[in-house]
Amino acid sequence: MSLALLKKDLKQNYTLFLIFLSVLVMYMLMMIPMFNPDDINELLIILNMMPIEMLRAMGFSDIITDLTSFLASWLYGMLMFGFPMVYCIILGNRLVSKMIDNNSFAYLLSTPNSRVKLIVTQGFFALFSLLLLFVLVFSSGLLFSHLIHPGLLDVSAFLKLNIMTMLLNMVIIMICFTSSCIFNESRRSSGVGSGIAVTFLLMNMLGSSSLDLEILKKMSLYGLYNPVDLVRGSNVTGIGLFFLGLIILLFTISVLIFNKKRLPI
Amino acid sequence: MIDVKNLTMIYPSGKGIFNLNFKVKKGEILGYIGPNGAGKTTTIRALLGFMKPNEGTCTINGLDCIKDAPKIQRFLGYIPGEISFFDDMTGYEFLQFMHEMRGLKDNGRQNELLKLFDLDPKGKIRRFSKGMKQKLGIVTAFMHNPDVLILDEPSSGLDPLMQIRFINLILEEKEKGKTIILSSHIFEEVEKTCDNVIIIKEGKIVNYSTVQLLKKSQRKGFIIKPDNCEQAIQTFLRSNFISNQLNNDSIEVYCSGDRIDEFIKTCAKLKLYNFDEISQSLEDVFMQYYKNEGVQQ
């Protein structure tokens, strides 16, 4: 790992990071006051007025009675992976393929650092930034809940929910990162990476909207676990480990491919 | 120091470099010349370890250019043919970053070079002019005092004054015993600095000689204004010089580098009103070389 490169990545990408962080934290800040234990029935009435397919597609299908499930449904059912997906696509592309495309990677390779070291640093930065993003999102959730609804948040369930969502986003960024390591053209790399991610997202939305299409959801990375079931105690360790395995596998493939390939720089 | 053996690298398009063999001794400067698309940058990609060759090997100081690329980079300076920095950095940030990536602290040489090229690398690199970017590339390649330098068209975009300073820098480095491969289109630069010259065309070496030999083979052209064009053309023809009527009072005459004396003596037989040399660029030299090749084939 190269500390100098890590520092450069941080400097270059902190604006991107802050934009996504602030949007997610803002949503957290908006959603938590909207939960009102007394008004939960009123919310149910509103929900019942909307077409069930639409609600399902947005991941709001379950009946919510507690704050943790409320957040799991409204924030973690779609927003917490749909929105960071864009971050994953942009960052994944920036970290490798963009620099190959515009030749600037030549300057990284004209220093006494091996390709493996450089690419491991870039991949580590991608994963680390998501870790940081979710640590901050989790902390903000904890803080706002404590301020607005003291004692109502099931902290350990909320932590589990954030870890799972983080792992899911890490898989997505690794898909984009691998694509970035394979393709030398920035356009291709982001096209393939975002293509895969968006396909999974659409499969999840379609699969949720109708029982007939549920198979699509089950085949989508985004639909492998139900966030509301998760906070209500269903065991997701297997899926968590699957995500972790996928992250390691994709990272390894990226490094191997990048180490061997011809760089037109 | 640099040893290229049977180096073959073929792109999917079928272009590439084919079976290149050459050596550069320590302290030698090799000019690496060829038209666009001849394979200069491809050779450099193999030397830098960016691309693994299909066949053959290249080593620098006994280290394999692919396997040992990071070790080689410790004593190698490189100027890319198409320079691209990290645009959002300022010039100073970039230099600082390169120091850190190389694990070096001393920036004494860096400041000397900035002064030499009159470069103040404040501000975002994105806003730099082509010449400023090129200067920044030069400073980056030389600032860690490398033993070997691989320079891909290093002075493109520099103004004439800076080109002279660059030539002086190369000569200074040569004095220090540096080994340099210089890919260039500027004849003066190659003529003043290089010991040997390789001309490459369509991926193959078509000429590998010393600069002196290359200069000898260079055909010189002159525009002269004689009192009688017809008579002058006949005189040159008798002495085996090729000449053409340019307009009604001037002719052009061509003479190879090793027949200058004979040429001047032939001119002395004529009455001349004007005598101009046609300035020739390096392109003309290899254009001529290719033409000769064509005749031989």
C-alpha cells in the first residue's frame, strides 16, 4: 500500500465523498423526525392509499411499527444502496481506468511502486471510503435518533443493518473497480460497471413490485436480504459472508488482471 | 546498460515492433527516430514495463523491464510522449507527490531545474499551457537525479530558447555519465546530443549508425542564382550532382554530405549571384533515407 497515493486519492475525491455523505445524512435527518410512534396509524393510512406495486418497488412494503424497522424500510430499502451506487460508479472509474485513459497512470508507474501495490491501494481506498461513509451514516442515525426519539432505536439491529448495507455497497464498488481494471477506456469501464449495477437495481425494483417477478429480486444482489426482516432478527450471516467472499474475489481478480495486462500509456 | 533483444510486440491491429535489437552503453545517448506510428512509443512502453512484449526481452542495468520495473524506476527518469498529469493538482503538489511516491525528500535539484526552465508551477496544472506542462514533465524526469533517462519527444512545445536550455541540460547530464534514450523529431537536438541514432520505420530498425555517419548521408540542398541556368545545370550534371530549374533565374542543387568540397569546387566554375542553403529538418533526412531504401528494393 502506498501512503502517498492514498493521500492523493483522499485529496482528489473528498468533494465527491462529502456530497454523497451529506445527502445520506440529510435523508437520515429528514426521516427520523417523520417517525412518530403515535401517528403510525396515520402513516399506514397514507401508505394504503398508494398502489401496493409502487410501494413494493420502492421497498416500502412492510408494515412498520418501530423506529428501527421504519428506517430499515424507508432508508435502507432503496436509498442507502440506490444512491451510493452512483458514488461507486464514479469512484470506481476514477481510481483506475480514467487515469489509464488520460495517460496519467504512467506517472504512478514511473515511481518505484509495483502495479500490485498501486492497484491494492486504489482498491483499498474504494473500500475504505465506503467504510467511512457508513460509519458516519450510522453515527448520524444514532445521534439523531438519540436526540429526537431517545431510547427508541435498536442499536445492535441498526448496526447490523448498516454493516450489511455497507458490504452490499462494497460488492457494487468492487464490480465497478474490476471493470475499471479490465477496460482501458474510461467510457467502457464505467459503462460495464454501471450497467451491471443498474441492472441489479432494476431487477430488485421489478421483482419487488409484483409477486410474479419475485424471481428477479431473488437473483439481484440488492434483493438477497430484506432490511426489515434483518432488523427484526432474521439471520443474514450467510449472505454477509457471501458478500464478503465476493468482495475478496473481485478484488483479487482486479489485481491479477491489472498486474498482467498491457497498458496503452 | 540498456539491452533490447529480439523485442517483438504486436498490437491487435497487426502493427507494432518486430524483432528489435540494440544496446545502449553507459554514458551513451541514443537518438530514437522515426515517423509517427513507427513504433517509438511502443518500444518505450516495453522499456518502462507498461506492456509485456510478445517475444524477446529488454533489460536495464541487468534488470528485466517487466518483472523488475519498480526496481528500475529507482534510477530511471521518464518523459511520456503524451504528458498527462493529475489535473486537479497544482504544479507544486504534483512535484511533491512524485517525491513522496519515490520516497525522496531532497528537492534541491528540483528547484535548480525549475529555475533553469523559468517555471513557476503555482496554480492548477489544468490551466498550464502546453509548454509549461512539458517543462513540468522535464523537471519531474530529472529531479531525482536518475542514471538512465528515457525521453519521448521531450522538447515538443518548448520555445526555441527553452529548447536550447534543454539541449544544454542533456549535455550536462551526459557529462555526468547518464545513459539516455532520446526520441525526437528535432534534428538539432539529436545532432548536438546523441552519439548513435536508430531510425525505425513500421516497427523495424532501418538504420543504426553514429550521428556522424547519418550526417554524411544527409543530402544537402542549395538554391543558387547563376548567370546562365542551362549552363549551370549541365556543369552540375557533368560532376554528378542533381539539379533542377526552380524558376527562370534560380536552380536547386543537391549534394550528399561527403561531397561538399567537390560541390564547392564545381560552383567555383560558375558565375553566381546568390547562394542559399535549403534548411533541412530531420524528417528530410529520414525521408531521403526511406527513398533510398525504396530504390534499393
